[in-house]
Amino acid sequence: MENELILEKLNLIEKYIVGLKEILNVEVLLDYTGFAKSHIYKMVHKSQIPYSKPGGKVLFFERTKK
């Protein structure tokens, strides 16, 4: 029971820290948004979300402030 509480609190802290990042990769974006990886790639393919590919391989997304 105590381990579950610790893990829950760690997950909340991790989500808060991710929310502070300005640039996200696909894996972090998945955790941040809760979307499926295929949905993220589909939105990229349809140019529905802004992204960059500085090295030509890895996708990066800029988190915008509301």
C-alpha cells in the first residue's frame, strides 16, 4: 500500500516536471498528452501539429504556453 502511494506521488512529480519542459520528444509528448504514438505520427503526417526534425530523424515538439 505504501509503495503504491509513493509511486503515485512520483508519477505526479514526473508529470509536473515534464510540464516545465519547453521542447518535447515523441515519448515525452505521449506521456504529456496521453495520445497514442500512432495518433501523434498521424497528426505530424497531416501537419496538424507543429514539429521540427533538426537532425532529420528525431521529432521534437515545442510546448506552447496558454
